[in-house]
Amino acid sequence: MSGYKLRKGKEIFFILAISILTLAGILPLFHIIATVFINGLPVILEKGFIFTGTLGEGGIGPAIAGTFILVFLSSLIGLPIALLVGIYAYEYPDSKIGKATKTLLQIMLEFPTILVGVFAMSIIVIPMGTYSAFAGAFALAIILMPYVAVYTQEAMRQIPFTYREASFGLGLSRIKVIFKILVPLAKRGILTGVLIGMAKVAGETAPLLFTAGGLYQSYPSSIAKPVGAVPLLIYTLVQSPSKADHAMAWGASLVLLLIFLLIFIPVRLSLREVKL
Amino acid sequence: MPGIKAFLHSLFFCCNLKKIIRRIDAFKLLTLPAVIFVFLLFAWMLGIYFYNALPAFIREGLAVYFENVWQAAEEAGKEYYGLASAIWGTLYTSLIAVTIALPISIAYSIFVVDYVPKKMKNILIIVSDMMAGLPTIIYGIWGAFILVPFLQKYVMTPLYKHLSFIPLFSSPPLTGYSYFSAGVLLGIMVTPFASAIIREAYQMIPFTYREAISSLGSTRYEATKVLLGYIKPAIFSGLILAFGRAVGETVAVSLVIGNTFNLSLGLFSPGYTISSLIANQFGNAFIYKHMLPVLYAGGLALFIIGLIINVAGLYLLKRWEENVRI
């Protein structure tokens, strides 16, 4: 029976090992959330209302405004294209272009974001001669597109095939079938994709390094002028040697974490799988 | 614009033209330009990197990738740059990250699929998804202020003290900012991506196999061992894709790697990665005459490494999925 005991022993050791490893894998998230709250909350509470003012007053108001402007602008640029691309990939899944499109979207999902930032800098910032909200939004739009497109395609694929048959059976043209019947049916899934994409770009730093420029002493006034963003501000503050700046960075991190959680949790709870 | 609208309007109401338009397919007319735009955008990006990197290749040749020098000088003639240390740092830290992600993501997948009740399973999946989506700068600030001091005090210093005869541990952890810190942080960041792929694959294993193995009287450990063999290709592609993520990560890495031109096997010495090099040097590259093309050349390398890794990973995964479906 010693063979059996050995096997049983191995089994117990195995279960113990995977439990510990799993715990080690997810523990950082809780630690991160806890430290951001512990270090950030006192800063925000101490500053109170000032925290929404400019950096000179001890707040990050312009950065928050900048983040919202960037997310809005990048959605404006990226969403229409992303939706059309996603719909195309759904409609022609087996054609050569359709397959290539799907592969390209997957590659763009994984693509190093700093490269997108440098690209936007060389085609927008250098010709314009100045950092601008538009350049930042353009870079973010490139990052937003694949998320929205992939989600759109997945959401449309969930629609039962009979709806397609029925709509074509009515003699509708392809464009009407897709845009009048199938897209409205998939709107929930598409909206999820849009929100996930927005949550993603709201937290991006690397694409903004050489495009947005940063503006923290006054509120943004024009899309052709530099603009700040919360992640960008954190990156700058962390690199500064001053302790007061580090405290500000923690406060800003808490704000960013809250923005992320506010979008992510409702979306995540309303569906089963998320691809990031 | 109203002119075009009226024109289209008349087109749609003219019977013959309507037929022709239908043959061209209004749907394609609307969506295809968007698709072509995205392809062109991607090609344009590659073109921009290639075009801007060209002066570096002309001036230094391919040596720009293989030499470890970084001489920024006011006199243009004295400038000389090599990206070897950054490329080495990128590959080294990503390798550390994948080494950490491998056991954790496999254990997580087994644990989630086989051992936990459904409610707990959902929570674990949400946690993993959240880790995948968390803004990277939050990992960065946590890494710089919490993880690095922790690793320096409890991992690096003891290892250096007692095991410094091993080449990997031979460099003194002076500040804690090092390949090792960057690798660990990247490992934490990319584990969820590998987990998601491996978990899905593990879940896709046909139930008959599980039944067959159990009916042979195996313990769960033995069954898992066999089943893991079945999803080996998926594990491999999950790790490749995680490696791709690690290669491209910028801000979190640049806050913990120490940003020093260094080419060393020592885990605890500071270094550079391509992306952190671009993030750090791009701003002041305009002062010098020859630095900018070199940074673009680094970007090009990153572009191509990322492209190859992702295509390989996606291809392997797709091939495996097709095999399983049949």
C-alpha cells in the first residue's frame, strides 16, 4: 500500500502547490489596490476640494479634465472606424481580407503602445510644431480601435444565424440587414467593447509621453494645444525626487484607479468574458 | 457636402443605377475604406520607423544593434550610439517575466477550472481580468515605491550575501532598481494574459478525456499531468503572447529598471529596455544630431520583435484550436 500512500501524498502536495501559486498570482492586485487607497486617500482627504484645482494650488483638476477630453476625442476619432472594421470582419470571416483584418486586429491589441506614441509624434506633433490634445487623442484612437473592433465582431457573431436568414429572406439589401437589424441586436455587446476600450485608453501613459505634452497649471482651452492626463502626471510625479510630489502621485493614482474601477466593474459584472 | 448628398439621393432613386450600386454592394463601399485605412495606418507606421531609422543604418550600419556604447556629444562627429544593452534588457526582463508567469498561470488555470466552486471561479476570473486591464502606471507607482524596496531588502540582499558566487546573483543590489525588479513586475503584469489563454484551453479539453483518465484510476494530480500534455501548444502560445506584452511595456518598466546603459547577466544590476530608452531619451534627442535616428532604429527593432512574436503566438494558438475542434 505504500505506492498508494505515495500517490496520495503527491496529490496533497500538488493541490497545496497550485493553491499557493494561484494565491501568489492574485495577491498583487489586492496589495496594489490596498496600497493605493492607504497612500492616496489621506492625500485627497487632506486636500479636500483643493485636489480638483490646478497643480500650483495642489490639485490635479486639469489632468482629470485632460483625461476626459482625451478619452472623448479618441472615441470620436476611433469609434466609427473601429465599428466599421469590426462589422466587416464579422461579415466576411472567411475571405482573405477578412482573415487578414482579424489577424491585424489581434496584432494591434498586443502592439507596444510606446510605438504608437512616437508614430503620432512624428506625423502630427512635428508638422504642427507643438504638442496637442489632438495628437494624444489620435495615438489613443489607434489603441482604442482594435478593442472596439474585436468586441463588435464577437458581439455580432453571437446573434443567431436565423435572424440573418430572416432579414435576407425579406429581400433587404446587405447594408440594411447589417445596420438596421443586426447591429441594433448586438448593441449591448458593442457598447461593452466601447466601454472596455475607453477604460483601457483612460489608463494609457506611453502613447501620451510625446504627444499630449502635459498641462497642469491651467485648464485646457483648445485641442490644438497641449493637454494633461492623470497617468502622464503620475509618471512625471513619480520621477521627481520630492516627497510632496510622491504624495500627489498617490492621490492621482487613487483617482485613476477609481476611474478605471467605475468603468470596469459594471461592464465586467454584466458579461461573462472579457478580453484585454 | 449637400451637393454630394443630393447626388447620392438621385443615384438611389434612379432604377438602373440602383442595380449597379447593388452589384458594387453599398455595404462594402462603406466598410472596406475603413478596413483599408487601418491596414494603411499600420503600413504607414512601419514606414515611418523605417524611414526615420535609415540615417542611423547609413551612418553606423547594423552595428547600431550590436554595440553597447552611448556617446551623446555636443560635437556631432563624436556621437556614437549602440542599442545592444537596451535590446538585451528587453529580452532579459521579458524572459524573467515569462519564467514567473509560467508556473503561476498554469497553477491558476488548473485551480480555477478543476478545484473551485462556480462562484469562487467567477471571482477569480474577474480578479485576473482586472489585473489585465489595470492601468500600467498604477503597476509602475506600486513597483517603484513598494515592490522595489521590498525585493531589495528581502530577496536581493540575502541572495547576494549568500549566493554571490553564482554569476546571476553576483552584482550588488545597490538601489534595487534592476533587471530583476523589472522582470518581477512584468511577470505580475503579464501573468493574467497567459492565464486567460491557458485557462480557456484547459477548459476546452473534451470531457471524454477526463472521464477516460479517471476511469483508469488516476489521482487528480496524475490526470492533470496528462491533460496538461494535451494543451502544451496552448501553454506555449500563451507564454509567447505574454512575452510579447512584456517586450512592449514601457512606463512601469522605466520606473523600476534603473535606466542605465549596462549589459550584464547579473540579475541585480540596473539596465535599460528599448521602450524605456525611447521614453527617457526621446525628449532630449532633438538636441543631438544623430541620436533620433538611433531611437527610431530601436523602435523599428521593437516593432519587428513584437510583430514576429505576436504572429507566431497567434498562429500557434489558432492551429491548436483548429486541431481541437476536429
